[in-house]
Amino acid sequence: MKDGPDIALIASLIGDPARANMLTSLMGGTALTATELADEAGVTKQTASSHLSKLETGGLLGIRKQGRHRYYQLSGPDIADLLENLMGVAVRTGHIRTRPGPKDPALRHARVCYDHLAGDMGIQLYEGLLARGLLFEHEGEPVITPVGEGFMKRLGLPLDTLVRAKRPLCKACLDWSERRTHLAGALGAALLEHIYAKGWASRKEGSREVTFTNSGREEFNRFFGPA
């Protein structure tokens, strides 16, 4: 491809194992220091600095400054979506770790993908919204229905504000662990915040894992389970 987007450059930035580890460690929407990212990648601070510079120059990372400290984060939710899709391709084609860690089952059940719910619970949320007629799919992308708009407003979500956001209101994100769709976009992020605010689930500190309480799971099923 001589003209158009340079996908080879993006692929080369992600393709290095150390940089890939740095990027995936930021998929929970957190911001980490260079030292923390060096630990995630298993490289020296000097090597990490070189990798981070390349990722920043390539537009995959952004920097937040707080006092004398610099924190790195993904430059946008589309980077998390891209990584999630690449992880799904790796699973489908058999390129997986030979010794999955003990946290893998928990991450498959419920986790954060940048700022929305992924894993089994994220898929259940998406499919429940479809089954209840709150969303429908058009050319592979979710669209909120008038009934869905009323439902979200009754939940207390600021739908009018979400519609005016720069990012899409609803976006399909292919879940790497199940190869099925979960809900991203401004609505996906707002629903996860609603789940936290209601106390149905919480995010495990230092991890992408989301843990539901027993009562929280019951409430989740009442609102978002199959009709």
C-alpha cells in the first residue's frame, strides 16, 4: 500500500514485546510512570525511556504531568480497541501464552477495557440490551433505540451529554476472550460508571479485574439480563 494510512508503522510500534506489554498494561485506562511501565515490560528504565519516546512520537501514548511527575496513558479509547482486537486475533490463530496466569479466569469473567466493561459480563450486558430492544445492530454497529433512550434516562445517565461527546455513543468492541461483542463508546463507559456507583461491582486495585458482589450480580441481571 503506497498511499494512505501507514499501518506498517503502527504495527512496528506495537510489535515489539516490551512495547506491547507497556501498551496492554494501560488498557484499563490508568496512567503509569516510566518506572512502573519498565517493570511491566521487564526492561531497564533507560530502555523503557526509549520505547516510551517512540510510542509517544507515534501517537499511541499521551502524557499527563502532575508536579514533577510524568504519567503515560493510551492516547485514546481507539488504541485500547485496537489492542483488544489484536489479542482476539492472537487467540483465534493460536498465538497464546503457554502458561496462563491464575488471574486469567477472573479477567475473562469481567474486566475493564479502557473505560468499559469487557469479558463474560460485558458480553452479557451487550446481549441483554439487544434482547430487550434497547439497542439494535446496523451494519455491525450498535444503535440505541427510542426505548433504549428512555431506559438510560430513567437510570439517570446523562444521555443528552453523552450524545454530544466527541466519541461515538455506542461502539462494538470484539472481546478477545470470547470473540463476541461487548459495548464500548460513551454509553459503554457511562454504564460501567453506573455499575460502580450502584455498588454492584468494583475494580480490583492495580488490575483490570472487575469483581461483582452477589447482590450486585442479581441487580445487574435484573436490569441487563435477557428479557
